Amino acid sequence: MGSYDSMLTVSKGPAGKAAVLGIGTANPTCVVEQSTLPEYYFRITNSEHMVQLKDKFRRICESSKIDRRYTYDLEAMVKESPAVGQYGAASLDARQKLADVMIPALGAQAATKAISDWGGPMSEITHLVVCNSSGASMPGADYEIIKMLGLPLSTKRFMLYMQGCFGGGTALRLAKDLAENIPASRVLVVCSEPISISGFNGPCKDHIQNLVVQALFGDGAGAVVVGADPRPDVERLLFEIVWTSQNIIQGSDGVIQGKLRESGLMLSLQPEIPLHIAGSIGGLVKEALGSAGISDVNGAFYVVHTGGRAILDAIEMALGLTKEKLAVSREMLRDYGNMSSASVFFVMEAMRRRSEEKQLVTVGEGLEWGLLIGFGPGITVETIVLRCP
């Protein structure tokens, strides 16, 4: 494979469509089984006396359709800093100290896998886009990942803070713009979300939404390598990034929020989230698929953020999708929970691997066209048209 400088020399004219050329994912080693979470959660937070709240949490866990999640060692975190397990207690310093280490470390693991999957040398990565919703420091996780991976110190980097669950789509949209406008560029995208470090809080009878947060979110990192004009016999085009949009759903102010406070990242998830998404998703999908000349919603594959069971149900019903269309998203929700911005890359990788195992004609479940849909605070929706040649 030629050097970056030699690639620049032979590049002529504008680049073609950007594409995902490699994918990688990573999780912490600690597994939390949803079936035993109520006992575990109330024990490590010294809240076993809250019997009625514990029963309510058990019902939330049972209805979540999540079997397990991967997290930082929550019990060790609470033992080290007891305030972390007390709802509303000042604990930001302890959380940020962990986040400063865990965000780049987890991201580097996913990035290493993505680069290996791509097959090119580290020296040909020209840009780095990093997204996380937990920590903030200067220099940031982007700087640390460059050092950890041994990327060129001249790598141009972009740090996206506090995007939330739609951030995977945002990072991919930015990577598309970079790859298509800078000849021979290869963009490494890393979304690292150790949400448990910032979002874990003990139970509180006055904040029932917090119980939903504790039952829903898991830790994970997803990474992709993006570039235009893949080199034949050297690079594989997995998902071409054809068209992108970002929209705020009218009237959804305050429905999904995350506020960084002394007590950590305080997440607020209102019960009407599925209704807002269901009311808008039809028009957004029609516009996106229309850009590819597709009118049949079931004629595409779907890489949908694992926002929660009720949201996936609402999208499926609003669009009239057959059950198998969101099967991969439901599987990732079951096995990992909601990993914020990293979730869509887990869905993308699982779909790709499943399609390869079945020897389908494309990595998009045998179909040519598909959509990536991410949604989060705002409510903001990222919609990306993907193509598998």
C-alpha cells in the first residue's frame, strides 16, 4: 500500500462517495445481567431498604427486553467514591478522573479493531473524529487516542462533546464531508461511551426516570474508517455513505436531556419520546429513501440506534416495517443496552457479520440500499442513506 504522500500525488479531481471501509467495537469486561440487576443495584448503593422502589425497578428491567450490558465495575466505583452511589451527591471529580482514562482507552480498543478490519497502516489515517457524551478535558480523548494508537502527530482531529445518542450519525456525517472534500484522506471515527461512569446514580423515590436510565444504558465504543475511492484489491467498500440529514423534531423540547452537574451526567428521558419519534419518522424516512429513488420502506435495510424497546416498537409501527427489519437493532439492545453514540456501529457491524455468515450478496442483509438512523437530545435525528454495492 502506497504512502499518504504518494496517494496525494496521484489524486486528481474531486473524490467519489465516502464509504465505511472498516468497523470495530469494544466493551468493558464487567457484565451486568439484567435479571440480577435489581438486587445488585440496590445492594451496592446501600438502598435495600427501599423495597417498593426496588420492586418498581425490577418491573422496569423485566420490560426493557435487555438481557445484559457491559459496564465499568460499578461496585468498585462506589466503594472508591461512595458519593457516586448517592443520588444528587457531589461526585463529578471522581467521575471525571475515571472518564479521563476510560474514554480514550475504550475508544482505542475499538479503533484498533476498525483499523485492522480496514487493513491499511496507521500512517495513512489523516483525520480523527472522536465523540463522547461523558467527560471533558484539555487536551481531550482525541489527543490521547492518537498517542495510544501511534497515529501520526500531524493527524487532524475533531472532538465532539455531549452529542448524546445521535452522535454516531453526526460523526459519520462529518467523516463523509472530510473524505469527499480532501483527496486521499482516510478518516478514523471513534465514539467512546463509558456512560456508567458519568450516568450512574443511586435510586431516589422522587426521580423515577433515573431508574429507567440505570436499566437502559451500557458502556461501549464503536469505530469506523471512512474514505472515498477505495483502492481495488486493497480496500473493501462495506457501506457507501450516500446522503445525510440532521433534523430537530418540532415540539420535542426537553423530552431528552442530559445535564452535566456536580452529581454527574443527569439524564432525563420523558415517557413521550416514542410518540415524538413515531410522529416524525415517516417523513424523514420518506425524504431519505426518496433521495435513492426508493418508495418501499421494506425494500431497505435499517441500522437504527438501540434507544429502547418502546422506541423501536414505535418506529416499526409508524413505518409499517416487517419484524425482521429491526431485528439486528433489537438483538444489540438485548445484548448491550443503549450505548449512546456508539450503538449504531454495533448494529452496523452485527449486520455486516450476519450477512457475511449467510453469504448474502451484500453486507446490508442482501440489499443495496439502507438507512442509518440515530436520535437523541433535542430530539435530534440523524438520517443517513447507505448503499452496499
